[in-house]
Amino acid sequence: MKTSDFYYDLPEELIAQDPLEDRSSSRLMILDKETGKTEHHVFREIIDELNPGDCLVINDTKVIPARLIGAKEDTGAKIEVLLLKRGADDVWETLVKPGKKARPGARISFGDGLLVGEVMDVVEEGNRLIHFEYEGIFEEILDQLGQMPLPPYITHQLQDKDRYNTVYAVHSGSAAAPTAGLHFTPELLEEIRAKGVEIAPVTLHVGLGTFVR
């Protein structure tokens, strides 16, 4: 199998930029593994493919507003920081653009100094370790300043950050959503439970790999 087997043309006008008001009204394609036949449905009809005794595994990770736009304190140059992994003592592994402006020792200001990061080191794949300085609660400051790290084919930010999380998101830590689960609603999940399907949550944070192209 070659990666080229998965190449296809997707016209930009067919890429939805805003989520549907009703999550479960999204499209659903069903593939019959034995015959290769495909059928097109709406997502809420996934319940017809589940049977009593089945187990539906859901990922209850929660996306944080991990995209920060700041400026170098000495030059004012614009720098974008994507938080990837939290370490000890307010140090995060990050993806920085442009990386050449974020050498060790560089200080980046976000929100007119509400949050300040200092580049400590360059690690694997050119990622930066950044130590953050702030007053208050980091999560509250991040919620105020951060943006959701949307996929590159989405061209504008969501008005409601929660729309880039599943309805069952609990444990914060992802840089991107487990997108297959975005179409479930509380009502649909309740119908699935009532049908006798077990729903098993796991926590698997989505990291940098989802942004690699």
C-alpha cells in the first residue's frame, strides 16, 4: 500500500467552515467490508449499525485553546506558539512559528504581558521548551488569550470554542479534537445506551501528529 493511494481532490468549496447547529445532522458514510458497497446517511443513523451487547469506545479528551499569538519583547516580531505537552514548573513543549525567531533566551509576550514565555531549549523536531510567567491561574489566562488549534483547512476561528470539543470531553490535554466523536449529541448517546450498547470512555490526548502534512 502506498500513501498515494489515499490522495484525492477535495474542492475548497466543499470543505465546511462552520459546524452544523445539530451535530448529529452531519454526513455519515457506511462501508460494507465484505461487498465494498458504500451508503450515505446522516450521523444520527449510526445507531442502526449498533446492536445490543456492542461496545462503543469514546475518547473523552478535551482540547485546550492551545494556539497563542504573541510578540518578541525585543523586536515586536509576531510569533505563533502551539502548546503540545505540559511539563513541570510551567514549562511546555511547543511548536513555534517562525522557529528561527525563537532561539533559547528569546522572550515572547502574549496579551500585552498578561502571559510571558521564555524559550529554554530546542528539542526533537525543532520543538521549543518554553517557561511561562504569569499571575493568577494559567488555565484562566489561556482561556482568555488562546485560540483553538483548528486544522489548516479551517480558515477562521470558531465563535464558540466548545464546538471543537465533543459533548463528553472531560480531561484537558489535547492539541486537537478526536474529530470522529464531534457528531455525537447527549440525546444520541442516551438512545445508544437505551438500545443496550455499552459506552466505554478512554482518555487519549491528541498531539502534534495530527498537524503533520
